[in-house]
Amino acid sequence: MKLKNLKFSLFFIFLLFILLLFFFIFYQKEYANKVITHLYLGKYDLKGLTKEEIREFLEGKISEIEKEGIKFFTQEKEMTLYPVVIALTDPDLTRRIIYFRPEETIEEIFLFSEKGGLLAGLKERDKKKVFLILDLQKKEILKILKGNFSSLEKQAKDASLKYEAGDWKIIPEQEGFSFNYQKAIESLEKNLSQLNLEPIRVETITLKPEIYQKDIELSLSEVEKIVELAPISLFYGKEKWTITQRILKEWINFKKENGRISFDLDKEEIIGFLEKISQEIDRPVQEAKFKMEKERVIEFQISREGRKLKIEENAEKIKEYVLIGFKEIELEVEIVKPSILVENVNELEIKELVGRGESDFKGSPKNRIHNIKIGARTLNGILIKPNEEFSLLKAIGEVSKEKGYLPELVIKGNRTIPELGGGLCQIATTAFRVALNAGVPIIERVPHAFRVIYYEPAGVDATIYPPRPDFRFINDYHSWLLLQTKIEGSKLIFELYGTTDGRKVEITPPKIFNVVAPGPTRYIETEKLPPGEKKKVEKPVAGANTEFRRVIIYANGEKKEEIWRSYYRPWPEVWLIGKEKKGESAASEENSPQNQ
């Protein structure tokens, strides 16, 4: 009997094993290349989906975000933030501020799922969260939010002192309010990572003044003693400038430190005063520059020391010295020595052309051409030491109206605003090409997010935008390098001169593949057009991958091979449409381009 029971038990165990084996094989087949566990991306359960199904799902959601944007709102106003900032006239200023990483997200999802294994997939309670991987250009988003909402803010005002009609007048304090932009950006990141497209409320923050009327009343007698010091003289060499009682009264300010209120001199007011003085003192350093003609260097600018008034240091010095009773203050001036002197020309070993690059800006609008000319003129004649890192942003310097740059229109949120910097990517692209051909090591280069007509063939372009991205390379020649820039018709040409060291450079034509259609037309609401009026601002451009090879063969036979890859997103046709006014009929919405 016992033997019979034992046989039955073994048979039952064997049968159970066979059933479990069949179940395991069936389960593995059913869920091969599928998410095994309950994984939630936001409210969406991914269990049972294949990689291709998840990819299709994510791309659909990302396309929805690209088209509709994310709305931010306050009690008085709302705006829409799009993942791409669009320039109306210059594609150099069109740039992505939200980057989605669907492929990396899919890898994370399946790594997470596979860790759980079969048993985790059988547990109903085993529900985990995953998130869409993305990158936000938070500084840029902050600028956009502030640009759209800051006009509604009211700054808190400290009580202040004003001299008027021969007497002091105390202006009472006022409360204010601002917006919690940081929290709004955190909500944006959290919502997008969970595919939550709900509008985001930008919360208000109450701003309290630090200095009250009663605080100023206690300090009036001390303020009078300081004002009586005037006139106060500032001097540099034989030149003098006077701080009168009227000026000093305008500088009187109050501050709160460690809970105590005291009067001070307004540093910003002093800086403004010094900036006017600096126009008389400052003189830019003049480097020796050289120009190549018929394979030799000729001087076209001698070197000269520069000088610069130390604005910040002098502002602090004036504050300190006036408050302790000084009536004469010597201004501090920095003497700037040139790094290149004419007498050193024979040491530079600049003898011949080592690299050339060009690009074509044909069809550019007037302001863009103007900016390209200024940028090229700024770089012409620059000398680069052996082993020195060349930074294009550093070489160009400040991009400002004072330097002659003209603005282009850019859409940020619901506002169309002028922005400087158009045309500078033409400079960056040409610099990239001359560096490629010269065979120098390139240590920073970022391609455009989209294909741009001015930089075809695709794959040999570079973008810059202060403070990043930059374009940088190193002069690894034994000689100095001289950069010469010129414009011939619509072609921008950069040439590098130095002394060749026997290196040869071979560059293959760019290979273009994985071409992706632009996708459906995109419509963006704007307050700059009448309600319902439409204006086309962007042509459609296909996306693609590109790559090319650069081979540098040095004189000693050493060979260095590089592969330069670029990815360009597809770019749809873009139209602006005048924003509908509140209260208009729903019928007008049904006839909008988005619903056609």
C-alpha cells in the first residue's frame, strides 16, 4: 500500500512539474520581448506591451506635446511653452529647450521588467513606476516664463529717503508679489516624465519689504553728517571728477544686515557714475595683427597698451572711503598689456595656408547678413598660440547692440520678441570647416537640432549660443595660427595660416541616412496677429542622421581617424495663428486649423 501511495505521489509531482514547465514555456513565449510586470508610466500600464508598441505610444505622446505644448497659467494670464523656440527669420536662433529620450526610456523599462522575472510578473501587487527620460534647458525655460509673466509682478519696495524741496522726504514701504518659477519648472519636469499634459499653475509668492519707515527715521541725523562731506573729489592722474552734495544725496540708501538697519551708498548708482567716467579713461588694448599676402605676413596694426577703469573695485572703494570721511579718492585703473608685439613677428612662424573653410549665406535676411559681417570682422586677424585652446564665443565676445548686432524675432511662449545672435551659427559652421581642413583637434562642436539650408550638405555645421554651446579647438601646430576672414559675394571664407608640419587631412563627403518626413503642419497661437489671421514662418524639413570621416595622417606616419555624427530632427511646416479672444464661440474653435 505504501509503495502504491509513493508511486502516486511521484506521478503527481511529475505531472505538476510537466504542467509548470508547459506554463513556463507558454508564459515565456507569450511575454517574450514584452513587459512582464505591471509598470506604470504615469497613469499608463505598460504590462504586455512590446518595445515597438511602447515606442509607438511614446512617439505619439511626444508628438502631441510638440504640437500642443504645455500651458502655464496665473489668475490673470496664460501662455504655452513649446519644446522648440522658433525664430521667425533666422534658423540659427531656432533651438530645442526640451529633449525627449524615448529610446533610453524603453531600455530602462525592459531592464526594470527583466529584473522582476516570472514571479514578479505573477504578483498583482507588484506595481512599479517608470518615467519618461528627458532633459530640460531650465535656464532658457526660466527666461521664457519670466518674459511672459514678469510684467504682472509687483516688487516689494523698501522705505526710502528722498531729498526734495530742501528737505528729506521718507517714502513708505510697500509689499509686492512674484511668481514661483522654480516650482513651475519642477512641475513641468515631473508632469512630462509622467506624460501628464495638464496645465501648470504658476503660484504667487508674497514679497515683504526689509526696510520700514520707522527704521529710516532713526538714521536721519547720521545721514546729514555724510552729506556735509561733499564736494568729494575722484582723481586719476591729472584728471578729476566731483561728487556734489546733490549726487551724494541721490546715493543714500539703506540696507539690512543680521537683522540691523543701517544706511549705505547705493552701489548701482555709483557704478552708473563710474561708467560715465570710464568713457574718458578706458582705452582698448590693441594687439598686433598681421595679414597674409603672397605667402608672407605684413603688419597692418601695431600693438598698444590698453587701460580699463576698475568699476566694481572703485565702487566698493568709494562706498568705504566716503562712509569713513575721505574727501579725495584715487581711482584704480588696470593697464592691459598686448600679448602680441610687432617686434615678435619673426617668432610666429606664420608662412603659409594650413586650412580653409567656407559656407554660403545666400538668401539670408538683411539683419542676418549684417551680423555675419560684424562677426567675421571681429575674428579677422586673430592669432592663436601653439597649444592654445581657441574658443569661438570668447573670440567673438559680447553680442550686443553696442557692438552693432541687430536683432531677429523669436517666439517665446505667447510672445514674439527680438533677440540678438542671428547669423553667428554661420560663423560657427565656417569655423568648424576650417578647423576640420586644418587637421586641428576639435574639442567642442554641437550640430543644429534641425537641418538648415545655409549649412548644406548636412552634417558639417556647428551651432553656438552664449554661454553654451561653444565651438572650440586646439592649435597643435608648432607655429602660431593666424585667422583671416573674408566675404566674397554670399560666401563666408575662413583661412588659417601658419607653418605646415607635413600632416595631411582626408575628409569623406557626409553620408545622409534614416531620412524622416517632416510630419503634420504645426500651428502656434500668438498675440501678435489679429484673432484667426495666419502667417507661415517655417518651411518643412526632413530629419536625418549623417556621418563623415576625417583622417589625419601626420608626418611620422601616425594616423588618426574620427567619425563625426549628427542627428537632425524632422521639422514641420509652422504657421502662426492669431490667438482667439476669450468669449468667442465654440464654433470658431471647431473651424480652427488644428481641427481641420
